[in-house]
Amino acid sequence: MASTTTTTVLETIPTIRAAALLELDEGNVVQPLVTNIPFPGPGLTHETPFIKKETAEHAQTSSLSSQVMEATSTYADGSNAETTPSSASVYLNGAYILLQDIAAITSNSDLAALAGQLIGQCIVVRKDYDLVSLFTAISINQGSTTSAAMAPADLYDAYGSLRKQFAPLPYHLVLHPTQIWSSHGLIVLLNNATTSIQSQGMGTVGEDVARYGFSGMVMGFNIWADANIPFTTNTGSGCAFARSAFKSVNKRDFMIEIQRDATEVGDKIVGSEMLGVSLLRNHHGNEMQFPSFDAV
């Protein structure tokens, strides 16, 4: 006896499409952690000068020597400090989608709304990528392209380096997810081994990691995962830094506009933002260049 199946009547069965899902991107991780400076009005380049510190005299004398206010600075160890002034040039981040009417009308999803979300996402990613790309400009590097896995001493050295240079608290540690969760990542430092940075016990960082797979703070650093950090041959550069290490100058916030294109019978949906980013205080950050997985 013959059976009627979905195969025999395939042509009669409609295809039902669910609402579209967008491909996911990393969010705006780093910008809230750095120095944000409003920069409205005229001007393309924002500069931050540094004034060298003075040294108080210690002598039994009735007169003091005049000291010079100089637009330069030195590090705590006496070496030359930041190039002054710190300069950030404003640029435009933008994207647009030409959405034709025939596509919008015949789709079961609100393509105009999806277009706005996609544009917003990609501009956020571009901004975050620009900031994490500054990590390699930091002079002090706790790792290297050929380094072994992260060790507790790398966190100790980074924290000590920031305190030595009077970097203001709080301190942040931004790493690629695979620099945190991998066989050579930060999480290995919390496994209660003899080389770990804490001992086993209730209320420890290790207990948080064992229960949740994550801890918000390790060795004085707030921990952040950012997948926008680029990797080259399985090695990437995260960063341990204070807010004063980088600056983001904001010329104009995100704006979305719609322009009709009659010849294309559609709408141009345009999103844009104006800002500039740069290194601010070099020694208020430490590059954390380490591999992920089994790249060691």
C-alpha cells in the first residue's frame, strides 16, 4: 500500500521562516574603562600636555630656588616619560545599508530595524577594536610572542609596575577569552596548584572560578574578556592598565539617518560616530602578550 509522505507532496508544503537572528559581536568593553573626554566644537586634534613634577627643597635657608614649570615628564625611575603632548586625531566610524523596497516589503522581518542594529553593532566593534589595538603600543610587556603560559609573577609584576608609576586605582586586566579560559590561560593560575596565586578554601577566588567559571577580580585587577583583541599565530596582547593609560575623545555621538534613493527604489540607512583614541600615559599600562590553548 502506497503512503503519502512529505516527500511525495513536497511542492505543496510552504517554507516557514522564523524572525532573523543577527550574527553576534563583542560589545563596547574597553571605552568605559579609559579616560573619556568630550571634544565638541571646532578642532580635529585633541592634545593633552604633561607638566613635569617639582622637588621640594630640604635645607636650612631663608630663600628658595625658583623651579621651572616644564611641559615634559619623567617616570618614577627618572627615565623619560610620555611624549608630550598626547595627541588624538578625530576620525569617522560609519556604515550604511541600501535597503530596497522590494526586499523590505517581501520580508517577514523588519529589515529596517535589523539594518539599524547591524550598523550599531559594527560601529561598536570598530571602536573597541581601535582601543584594544593600542595595547601593543605600551612599552612594558610582561610576556612575548614566544613566551610560556601566564604565571602568577606576571600579575605581580604588572601590579607593581602600575603602583610604582603612581597609576591611579582601580586597575583593569583585559584579555582575550582564550587567554582566560584555556589550558594556558588565567584560569590555570586559580587551580589550587603549588604555582597558583591563591590557596584552596571557602571564599577564595579559586572557589568562585570552580563554581562560576569566572571571577570578577584577581590580584587587584578587575577582569574583562574581549574577543576583539586580535591574535597572530595564536598569540594576542591583552593589557593591565589604569584609566589614565588611554584616552577616547568624543567629538559626536552615534547618529543614524535615513536617506531616500529614488533611483534605487530604496532607503540608505546610515550610522556614524566621530571620535579619536590614543595612548595617554604609557607606563600606566602593561602589555600582557600571551598565547592561548596549546600555542606555547
